[in-house]
Amino acid sequence: MTDIVDAHHHLWRRDDLPWLNGEMVPRIFGPYEPIRRDYLAAEYIAEATACGITASVYIQTNWPLERAVDEIRWLRDVHGETGWPTAVVGSADLFAADAADVMRRQAAVTPLVRGVRLQLHWHERPEFRFATAPDRMNDPTFRRNIAALADLGWLFELQVFAGQMADAAAFVAAFPRTTFVLVHAGMLDGPEPSRVDEWTRGMRRLAEQPNVVVKLTGQGTFTHRVDQALIDQVTAVCLELFGAERCMWGSNFPVEKIWTELPPLVSAWKRALRPYPAAAREQVFGRTARRVYGLPAA
């Protein structure tokens, strides 16, 4: 049986997340009433283990940035109680002068921390944006804080759209000692040929940088369903450009719970990978994530 590592999932207590408690507003993943509730380890573990998932990587959930260390403390305690998640990616205000200190404090809380995510994606559609401008990765303070990741041995979760990928390729090239994990396979946001072509060109530029790996995650973000044709398309492009040893799978739960349960999502990715050799499937479902996030061997 193929070892399955979920390289991208969330847990949360609704009370920690103002964006889940506040007024419903247009967001990148559409209406989100089904996830405006606690999503705790017990629920995730039951769903994950039923699908054969043996290890997982928690990705930050946009706690208020002034509580970035509290988020890590909570995950430390969750892991102590349950053994899950296997590793943690936190966040920090990388545009603030004290971000390196915050990250060092996070590292002191628990060795589970493997890196940081601060979403940089910007889009012409306001509901798809997170960053305040498309080129925030060029900010000098941000870059100084990214430089601190190498000494921590941490990675950066890179979340950008196709139109930002040229800048992103130059950005990651400036930090060759740091691994960059491209979130949601570069977020292809539509089926139109012009969109696909721009995304493919951008993905090729990022694949030329040896310190970039890619997550096969989040493909329901814009379609709001498990779209087998899209999953097949994204899988084919990513494996061609990056190779299986630089691709890994993740559930993006509970966000994807808005439109699917976990078994059909896992099955769709298994179908997409079925044409590839067993060694490639093993890389995507487990080995790449175990290497990149420093997880124990299966």
C-alpha cells in the first residue's frame, strides 16, 4: 500500500480566527458556511486515517499575526495529546522588522515547526486577493526576513498566481539555500486557454529553480467541486515540469470540505496518478513530503 502523507491541511478553533467569526464576505474559495465551526484533531484524524493517511503537515490558518506564537503553542499541545500533526508550518508578519525574532520564538516552542507561510497572492478580482499588491515579495524588509529562514532550516510556502510567477522565480533564485513550496500547484484560476498558457509558462519558470517544489492541492478552490479533468491536467503539467520527486499531495482540508468529503478527493488524485509508474506515485503521495518536511520514514 502506498504511504500517504497529507502535506497541506488545517485544524482550527473558530474562536481563534476572526475571519471565521466575522461577517461572511466574498473569498477565494466561495461561500464557506460549512467550515465556520471548530475543526479539531479528532475529526481530522478519523477522516485521514480512514483514507490511509499516515502523517500530516499542518499549515497556518491566518490567526491574527500578533498571535503567531500562540498558534504554535496550540499545535504543540495538540500534537502532545494526539500525535498529529506530524509537522507544522506557522506564520509571521514578514513585513515587520521583528519577524525573525518571532520565528525564533516559534522555533523555541517546539521542533515540529518546519517553515512559514504568508500568502502573497494578488489577483485582479478582489475576492481572490490576499496581498495588498502583486509585488510584495520585493519588499526589502520581507526579503531580510526570508533570509533568516536559512539559518532556522525552515522553508517558505509560496502562494502566488500565474501573473506573479516571473517575479517569484527571480525571488526564489535570490535565496538558493531555502526551499520554496508552491501552494496549490500555482492556483490555475480558470480553464480559458489564455489562463492555462500563462500558468504553464509561469510554472515552467518556477520549475527551472531547483529549490522549488510543488503541492498538488487546492484544485477545488475555483471550481468548488472535485474536477477530475482539472486534477488530471494539473498533475500532468506538474509531473512533467517538476518531476515526481518535487511534487507532493495534500488535502487542503477542511477548506475542501465545503464541497467534498475526503474519500472522493483522495480517489480523484489516485486516478490522476494511475498512469504513472509506482515509484512516481510513491513520491507524490509520501516520499517527497517526508523529505521536504523532514518527517520520519514510513
